[in-house]
Amino acid sequence: MKHYGVNTIAEDSHIFEGVIIGFPSREHLHAESFQGATIGKHAVIRSGSIIYCDVVIGDGFSTGHNVLIREKTTIGDGVSIGSSTIIEGNTRIGNGVNIQSMVYIPTHSVVEDQVFIGPNTVLTNDLYPPHGGDNLKGPHIKQGASIGANATILPGITVGERSLVAAGSVVTRDVPDGQMAIGAPARTRGLPAGMKVAFV
């Protein structure tokens, strides 16, 4: 493990060779001392992963290989992040979230508790790229939602509680609570008969 800044890593954590903790953001590139990352108990962080400074992570955190988590991100307890996933800065992730491999989560996104995000899902935060600036707004994925593989969620979209986004969908409108979004562009409809989205 290589580290930068002042990091806090709680007990019984397994951090493998090739991990970087507290990597400096641009504002800290020339600083001798700065706030690094804070990581809770029982973490498992696998090789190739990079966690920037000013990141706060709860207990029971785990990653696959080559995960990138940028600065000023907060992550709750019991979160699992798959290999080659990128989480940009200023993002909030709740408790009990399962993010599969090769997912992209941009700056200013919110992922609430007990969300499942399938592999290769892309969340976006710029409606007319390349725009940049102060108007970036990522999606808000609400509690208990489940997103299938290869879905794309457009900027500022809210995916409602206990809703489902079908694999391969392109979500251009908010998804109401307890509904399913399917297609490209996605249309919403009720969940299949007898189906309940309750990822725990």
C-alpha cells in the first residue's frame, strides 16, 4: 500500500499490495500535509484500487481490483464495489449498496441505501457535453432501486424507491417509485406481476 496525506484506517482491514490511499486532489498537489481518506472497520481493498483524499468510507467496505474513488466522496456501511468501477468526486453513496464491475458514477451523483447497480452501467451528469462548469448534476438513485447491466442514466434523473431499470435501458425521464423503466429511450410501466424490488 502507498499512502498520501493523513489517513485513518480502522481495525481489521485488509489492504493489498498496489493500493493507493489518500491520493492528492489538484488542490493538494503541492501540500506537505492534508486530509487523506478515512476508512472504517473490516475493509477489503484489492490491488490496483486508488482512493483519493477527503473520502470517507464506513465499515464493511470491499472492492474488486482497479477501483477509482475520487475526492470528497462519502460511502456508507456495507458497500461493495466491483472491479474497474469509477466513482467521481463529490458523490454520496449510502449503506448496503452493491455496485458491480465497470460502472461509471459521475460527480454530483447520489446513490441511496440498498441500491443494486449492474455491470457496465453508466450514470451521466452533463446534458450537453462537453459542458462542464457549475451545472453538472448526476442522477439520484433512491433507496432499494435496482439497475440492470449496461443501462445508461441521463443527468439529473431520479430513479425512484424500489424501482427497476431493465438491462440496456437508456433512462431519459424520472422513474416513479415502484415502477420499471425499459427500452431506449426507456418507458415506465408497472413491475411484472408478483415481482418486488427489495435488494438487501
